[in-house]
Amino acid sequence: MNGLRACAKNGFGEWLHKQQHDVLLLQEVRADLAQIPAEVLAEPRYYKFWNPSRAKKGYSGVALFSKQPPLRITLGLGIEEFDVEGRVITGEFPHFIAVGAYFPNSQDAGKRIDYKVRFCDAIHEWTSKLRKTGKPVLLGGDYNIAPQPIDLAHPKENEGNPGYLPEERAWMASFLANGWVDSFRHLYPDTVKYSWWSMRSGARARNIGWRIDHFAVHKKDRDRLQSADCLNEVTGSDHCPVTVSVELD
């Protein structure tokens, strides 16, 4: 979101009121509970759950909104170095589990790449553990990783930049090789769409973007996938929403 309060000023409350999605996962909320805009709190159709950053104000933070009450909400991964930054929220429902995640940015010169890879490994372990319930698991959010050259406008020029570092792409490749499926790319192998654009140099207007927001499902559930999309027409942030539709029992 690049800040819920900023998005609210750009019409998020109105957008939220029109949504028909069963579950919404928000990342980079950047607000504690006392700072959530009133019109968002007042939206009556969704149950709302928050996991703000405890590390510092105005940083990170995730949320989960659902039309039906979840059976269980879990905040974090049970690992303090990640949980203090409010990066993960998990909702268990009768027929599936939704995990919303805000993956760390590896930062310039890979300053935080070790932290990021540890987080990536931890969330892989978490989703694998959740699958033992027998329910389909959807891992959605801002991965801060463009998996393949097709997923960013200038791959060659960005090989040394955060979001496209060799370590990040290697982890994503390993994650997918170990049984997970990038929903959008699985359904649309050759489609070029982006979910994030730099706020510099009119990148969005020129569609010079990156696809770094994803929904992953396990390969055993890939036949449940019906559609996925990047909602490029939705503005209000440097990201746009990404969606997935799945068939459940």
C-alpha cells in the first residue's frame, strides 16, 4: 500500500466499499491501530485484523480483511526478528488458509539480503507446516522479487538492484521447484503485466514496471486456480492490487 493513510487520501475507502473479494491481504500498512482511517474501520462488510510493526512507527505492517470470520488468526511466524516488523498474518478458514506477507526489501547493495533470505526460508517453512492441515494454502503479498526477466521492464539493467538480485531469484526458483506455483505466471506464461512502478520519472505512465506482488499455491492445488490478475487501473499507491480466484471444496 505504501501507507494506508496515504491510500485512504487517494480513495481506498471508496475502493474497499466496492470490492467483492472474499479475502483482502494488505501489506505495508505503515500505521498502528490508532492511526487507521475511520472510513476503513467503519466498512461493515469485512472482518479486519491487523499486525502492525513493533520495530518503529510508520513502517511495514500487514492486515487481513475477510467477509467470513476466520477460524483462527495468527500474527507473525513465531520468529522475533521478523515478527517485530509486522510482516506476516495468517487466516485459517473452513476450506483454505490465506497467508499475507510483506517480504523485506533487500535494499541498495544488498544491505539486507541475508535478512531477506532468512525470512524467505522461514515463510517457506511456515507455509509447508500449514499444508499439513490438509487445506489449500495461498501465500499472497509483496514478495519484493521479480522472478523472471519477463517480470520487469529492464531486466539486464537491474541485475544488481534489490528485487532482482541473484540470491532473490535463486530463492524464488527454489521455492517454485519445491512444489509451489506462481499463480499468475502458471495461468498466463507469456503475459507481461506489472504490479509496481517507481514513483520517479513517470514510470507508471510509461509502464516501466516490475511484477513483484504474487499469489503462490502448492502444485497439488494448481488445478483449483481459475484466474489471476494485476489490477493496473487501480491507483493510489506505487503498487496495484493483485488478485487470484480459486475453486474450493
